[in-house]
Amino acid sequence: MSVAESFVERLYSDDSFLISVIKASGINDVPKGHKTTETETDEMMARAARQLGYEISTEEYAAAIKAQTQKVGAWKAIKFLIRLTRLAKKAEKGKI
């Protein structure tokens, strides 16, 4: 298993780790109303991974998240995005 795959699997399974990634990624610093592109999001997540000690590139992260989505299926991927969004909003408000 690659470092990127390990990182993404942990994102899917560990809420406290996901919170750490959200805080390190700068997702909450994106100006209101700005729609981030998939590439921008991948760059933020890969940067957060590197800050947390995972040496991965943006391309490796993008490939790993795509592989994880295919592995778990669309429904679980959607549930992950909903969880990510909820936790990001809580982090933004300082509740976590």
C-alpha cells in the first residue's frame, strides 16, 4: 500500500485524523462564495498530508482518492464528503 493510499484510508476511517487534516489544509480559509476546483482541493489536501508527515504529491493524493472512491463505492464516498463538510463547518466555527 502506498503512502497516499494509507493517508486516504485513514481519512475515511478516523474522524480525529480528518479534523487534523481539515485544520492543516486551509479549507476553511477559502473565501466565502469561491468554488474550489478539484485540483485546488487536491493541492490543499496533499499539502495538509505533507504537514502531517505523509510525503505525497498532489497527483498521488488525487489517484489515491479516486481509487478509494472506486473501492468503497459511490454511496460511501458521498457519505464521506458529507462528513468532511460537516466537520469542516464545525472546525470553522471553533466547535472542534
